[in-house]
Amino acid sequence: MSRFLVLFTLLNVVFLHSGILLGNADDESARKPYIVYMGALPEERMSVSLSDIHHTLLSDVIGDEAIAKNSKIHSYGRSFNGFVARLLPHEAELLSEKESVVSVFQSRRRQLLTTRTWDFLGMPENVRRRHDCESDIIVGLLDTGWNMADSPSFNDKGYGPPPAKWKGKCVKGVNFTGCNNKVIGARAFDLTNMVPPNETTPLDTDGHGTHTSSTAAGISVRRASLFGVAEGTARGGVPSGRIAMYKVCWDEGCDDSDILAAFDAAIVDGVDIISVSLGGDVSSYLDDSIAIGSFHGSEKGILTVCAAGNEGPYLWTVHNVAPWVLTVAASSIDRKFVTDVKLGNGQKFIGTSLNTISPKKRFYPLTNGALARNTSHFEAGNASACKYETLDASKVKGKIVFCQGVGGNIIVHALGAIGTIMTDDYTEDTMFVENNPLSYVSVQEGLKIDKYINSSRSPHGVIYKSRTIKNAAPFIASFSSRGSQEISSHVLKPDITAPGIDILAAYTKFATVTEHRGDTRISKFNIISGTSMACPHVSGAAAYVKSFHPNWSPAAIKSALMTTATQMRATPLGAALSSGSGQIHPRAALHPGLIYDIDTEEYISFICKEGYNNTAVALITGNKKYNCSNVCRAKGDDGINYPSIHTQLDKNVTEFSAVFYRTVTHVEDCKAVYKAKVRSPKGLSIKVIPDILRFDESNEKKSFKVSLSGRFLDKKTWYLSGSLEWWSDSKHNVRSLILVYRDTYDD
Ligand SMILES: *[C@@H]1O[C@H](CO)[C@@H](O)[C@H](O)[C@H]1NC(C)=O
Ligand SMILES: *[C@@H]1O[C@H](CO)[C@@H](O)[C@H](O)[C@H]1NC(C)=O
Ligand SMILES: *[C@@H]1O[C@H](CO)[C@@H](O)[C@H](O)[C@H]1NC(C)=O
Ligand SMILES: *[C@@H]1O[C@H](CO)[C@@H](O)[C@H](O)[C@H]1NC(C)=O
Ligand SMILES: *[C@@H]1O[C@H](CO)[C@@H](O)[C@H](O)[C@H]1NC(C)=O
Ligand SMILES: *[C@@H]1O[C@H](CO)[C@@H](O)[C@H](O)[C@H]1NC(C)=O
Ligand SMILES: *[C@@H]1O[C@H](CO)[C@@H](O)[C@H](O)[C@H]1NC(C)=O
Ligand SMILES: *[C@@H]1O[C@H](CO)[C@@H](O)[C@H](O)[C@H]1NC(C)=O
């Protein structure tokens, strides 16, 4: 597991060729994998197979039958139409001009975005569940694979056979002997041969996929911990649910062609929710594998939940922005790790870090960088900060070393020190498990420690194993990606937040806990951070809602989670741009009162409104007669019945107005009257017409109009955020976030 959250940052990867060389060798190496996306499956059965159609298209543009044959890597065709082929740029261009082709794009590599959490989210172990329905729920994950049945989180004791709707497969591979009744499916996709074909396996050699799948749907495991730290019960959102693992990530990254192949399979396999803790550069919906795959999933009633990315705290960094996916930011839970330090004179300090190693002795000799300086080194740098080549190994070996600032631990550890105390006033919100004891104290406390070392004849001290304390919660992780986004300027992303800092969940025995050189420790559980860890919390919550409301559309489940979320404390950088509607509250989402539903046709009229042309839209829908000019549903500034309301303004705009149309569906079994309650800051006026909605029966729909107007009162203000809540009684208040964002953020 990489140290800094983002694992496979792989750009400019050299593709491994499968070995069949044909024609001109230069041509062959210039060919790159492209995805040729052709939209929906043809409605009628055809006399020729899709694969033949793909071949004909290819021969047509390549000219040479044999090269065409060898250049095709894979045909999609179970859930949507398209194929992958190795193409030269001009061939890609020619293909994109074909009438039957929606888009042609180069297959790129994406990155993985890396327990008390369910209690903290208001879902205690004894929360009301529908076990019978829940055990029919299948969560599909696109990830690094799975660690097989010997992990306690995936024990299938008491599980019946897979639900009847399951049509997927469990494919064996190297070191991977098969599935069980908990993890019912596992397949590996590697169309670009990142590993030798005889070594493809659904086995998780990274840990990420095992971690995310146990967070979404792992069973309860008591006394789970990372070497005694964070001990508690580890469990998933739907412990009775089933897991289907689609391995699309390898050491080199996660390829678009494999991501699409996994969606193509998962949609027909019968999964209920698709969880994607991956991200990459944001691009048009027509050449974004996750947007394409999730769109076809949504058509078939499957909600895709995606990680927002780990590129915060900067704005404009959110990934996975399509309106039909649920995009998840990462927040903290109410637990934090502290690592105590004690000196020989009895002084104690509460430092921070994630240290799993207990001291073997009561005290160890203590020194500082200045005292351990290598005196025969002439141009020595800052020894007090334990910089490279400033210290004398014989003076640190077997000791705990105090170093000013951060980073000294790597140097002193290599020289044989047994621990490091460092200083850091910037309180890191994210900890990483380390393979040697260390603790960060404040600069002020560091002075006290330094003084003690300077003034004692034989200074000594100890670093204890980390312990867990309560934390004021929740706050958004600094690494969590923020909005806004350029693809659809009226869709606020991320949508929602869930815990993603220091998450304890199952891990693979095929990777060490830090993956640092020299670390040999294997653990059944590990603590990791990332929007990757937040995403499966929401996938689990969505699965939980679906177990109560099996007929709800993906948009209805998403709306229920968004409008019942707990609002986050405002953070100075980004506010709603970082947390969306707030933190998930799964139990409240079972009874949202009203939902903002969106069907496939509305997504399509939205795509029209976003400027995609008839040809593309006709192919995506599989309806040749689709004509964007005749679509009248996309009313208002955004043209979509989204559960939040967002508008982006240019830099110098001071006055603004915008109109939004919304329709809510009453999903409770009783009559109800809802009143609109708006909250708005100075400068923003929100008008709702009508402001009372009466419902006589379940599933009744009512429409209303929201008009925003106002002005930015000063130059510095760059956003105005408010909300609209529909109130019926104390139980149901359906909140939509409203955010007017002005691009005045100077970097
Ligand atoms: C399979 O397991 C063995 C033993 O743990 C290991 O040496 C080998 O690298 C593994 N192979 C793969 C492809 O993971
Ligand atoms: C896969 O094939 C390569 C080369 O033929 C061989 O070196 C390797 O051991 C094989 N791996 C397995 C797991 O069989
Ligand atoms: C101290 O620095 C000198 C000069 O660079 C180097 O030769 C020597 O190995 C260093 N001594 C230790 C103990 O690191
Ligand atoms: C050495 O590094 C520390 C920590 O970064 C810093 O506070 C201190 O001023 C530096 N000392 C010198 C002499 O540069
Ligand atoms: C400890 O001594 C070193 C020099 O040996 C000095 O740089 C440092 O400032 C001293 N620390 C304190 C807190 O006095
Ligand atoms: C539709 O848009 C695509 C690119 O998005 C373009 O290549 C194509 O020519 C357009 N078709 C028409 C009929 O405008
Ligand atoms: C789409 O509808 C518009 C207006 O009704 C019409 O002018 C246009 O020809 C239609 N386009 C197609 C491709 O049918
Ligand atoms: C905003 O106003 C400033 C100063 O009036 C001007 O230089 C700048 O070009 C304007 N920016 C935009 C995006 O209009």
C-alpha cells in the first residue's frame, strides 16, 4: 500500500505486448489500446455477431485483414456495444467518424484512491435489518481483487447459496482457489497484459480490494485490530450481503479497457450496487470508462458509487462527476490515534502517529540530532533535523533520536535507531502505520524534550504503542478532492461524504502492512485512509437502503442518502465544495419522505442539454430516432432533477439569477403536507413556488420551482451556500444543499 494514499499513479505506462508481432514492427509498437464505444446494444437480434461487426469496422479502417484481426483485443457486448483494439492515431480518427461509433478514446490507466465507523454513522450492530432481503443483495466491486476465504471478514458460515439472480462467475487463478457463499464472484480482467496471461488471478496482492469489500459487506469480526491498535468490531454495511469482486487493478494501475469489461459483466451478472474506489482525469462522459459503464448500470437499475479522489485540499480536483454516479468525499470519524512519549525525568507528552509496536524495555537511551552529528563530515547539513549524511551511526544505534521537523525517522532508522521523536505543528489528519516507533509532538514540546536531552548526563525515554482517543468529529480529510468541476457546471460534486480517515478493515496476507522495504509484518486487518475507504461505506449504505426498498431506482437511493445526510461543519476551504450534502446517515435514508427521482430518459435529455449531439445520443440510447431538439424535459438552468442545487459563475460576476425545476415523489404510506424552509446567507435570495406540497397517497409526484437571485457583496466572497428543506413533521425534513460558486479562487 503506497504511503501517500494514491497508489497507482501511472502515467506514460509502456504497454506490454502479448508477443504476437505482425507486419511492420514499428507500426505494431506505435499501436495503442483504444476503446471504441458504440452505445447501447442493438435492440433486435442480429444475423451477424457483434464481434463480427467490430471486425468489419476495423478491417475497413485498417485495410489489412490480418492486422485488423490481430489488433482487436476484446469485444464488449453483454451490457453495451463496443470493443478494444490496438490502433494508430489515424485509424482511431477514422473510426470515430463512423456512423455507428459514439466515441473512440485511448485506454488510460487510473489510480486506486486509498471500526467503529458504522456505529459512528448511527448504525449500531443491532440496527434493524431485513436479513432475508439483505442476503439477496450483491455488491460488486471494481478493485484489486480479494484475499480468499481464510480472512474472517469473508467467512460464509450460515450463508445459503448465491441468490438465484446471480449469473456471474468465480474464475480460479494463481494462488486463488475459489469463492464461497459470501464472496460469490471473482474475476480478473487484464486486456492489455499487465501481467503474463498465465498469472492473471483475482487474488488481492495489494490489500486495497480486500479492505474495500469488507467495508461494504464484510461480516462482523470481534476484536479486530492492527496489532492491538484500534481494537473493535470490524464489519461491513450489509454484513448479510454478498460480494462480487472484479479485479481491474494491477501493480501498473487500472486500465479503462478492463474497467469497461468489468461493468459489461457486472451489469448482467446481477449485482445491485457497483462500488468503484478508483479515479483518474476527468473527461467528457463519452470517453470516460466509469461514466459509460455506470450509465448502462443505471439503465438497468444499478447504482454506481465512486470515490471523489485524493487531490485535496485543492479546488477543481474531484473525479467521477457524472450525475448518475454517487461521488463520495472522505471525512474523519470520532476516533484518533495518539502516541505517548515519556522521558527519564518523568515528563510525558501526547504525540500523534500510528505506532503498533510496544516497547520491550521501560526506557531506551535518548539523543538528538545535534549530539549525534558526524563531526568528521565537513559540509554537514542540519543535523538537528537529522538530515541525510549528517549523523554518526554509532551515536544513534539502539537509541531513540529526537529530530526537529519531519522526515528524520527514515534517516535514523536506516542508521539503526530504535525510534524517532519529531516535531510538527501542522496537525496531520491522516496517519500511516509505520514500521518503526515514532511520534510527532508540537514544536513547543519538542523544545522541552531537546532541553532535557542537552542537560542530562544519560538522557533516556520511551515511545509507547498508540492508543485511541475521542476526536471532535467529523471533518473533511485534507486529502479529499474538492469541487467544482468543468464537465457539468450545474452538478455539485462530490455528492456526499463518509469516513475515509484511518479505517480499520480486512487486509490481504499477500502484502505487508506498510509495503515498506524490510517490513515483513502481515495482518488480517489494516488501517488505511483515502476516498477509496469512504466509497465502500456509501456502497454498503446504498445496499442497506436497497434491502428495504428493492424497487427503488438508483437515483431514488442516491436522493434518499443525500437529502438525509448530516450537514458537515463548515470548513474554511471549500465548505460544500468538499462535503456535498454532508455525511451519510443510513438509517435516516430508509425513510427520506420525499425523493428526487431521475429516470434514464431524463439523464439523456440532460446529456442533450450538455451539448452532446443527436448522433451520439441516438447511439447511447440505442434509439435511432432520438432527437435532442424535441426534448423538452430539460427545463431550468441545470435540466436535471438533482437532489442538490448548484450554479457556477464566472470570475467577475457580481449579480446573478438562476431557475431550477424539481419534482419530488412521496415515498411514505400516509398523507403528508410539506412546507418549504429555506436558509440563505446575506446576498442570496431563494424563492420556492409553491412552498407547500400536499400528498394524498404514496408515489404521488409534485413539482416546484426554485429561483435564486442575489449578489456578491464583496470581492473576496467566492461562494454563497444555503439550503432548501421540505418539512412535514419532526421526522421528515428533506434537505437540498444550494451552492452558488464564483470562480474567484486565486491560487
Ligand atoms: C503465489 O504465492 C506464492 C507463495 O506465497 C508466491 O511466492 C507467489 O509470488 C504468488 N504468485 C502470485 C502470482 O501472486
Ligand atoms: C508463467 O509463464 C512464465 C513464462 O512461461 C513462467 O516463468 C512462470 O513461472 C509462469 N507462471 C506461473 C504462475 O505458472
Ligand atoms: C562521517 O562522515 C565521513 C565523511 O563523509 C564519512 O566518511 C564517515 O563514514 C561518516 N561516519 C559515520 C559513522 O557515518
Ligand atoms: C534545522 O531544521 C529545523 C526543522 O526543519 C529548523 O527548525 C531549524 O531552523 C534548522 N536549523 C538550521 C541551522 O537550519
Ligand atoms: C540543544 O543543543 C543543541 C546543540 O548541541 C542546540 O542546537 C539546541 O538548540 C539545544 N536545545 C535546546 C532546547 O536548548
Ligand atoms: C457529433 O459529435 C461528434 C463529437 O462529439 C462529432 O465527431 C460528430 O461529427 C458530430 N455529429 C454531428 C452530426 O454533428
Ligand atoms: C430534430 O428535430 C428538429 C425540430 O423538430 C428537426 O428540425 C430536425 O430535422 C430533427 N433531426 C433529426 C435528425 O431528425
Ligand atoms: C475580471 O476583471 C479584471 C479587472 O477588471 C479583468 O482584468 C479580468 O480580465 C476580468 N476577468 C474575467 C474572467 O472577465
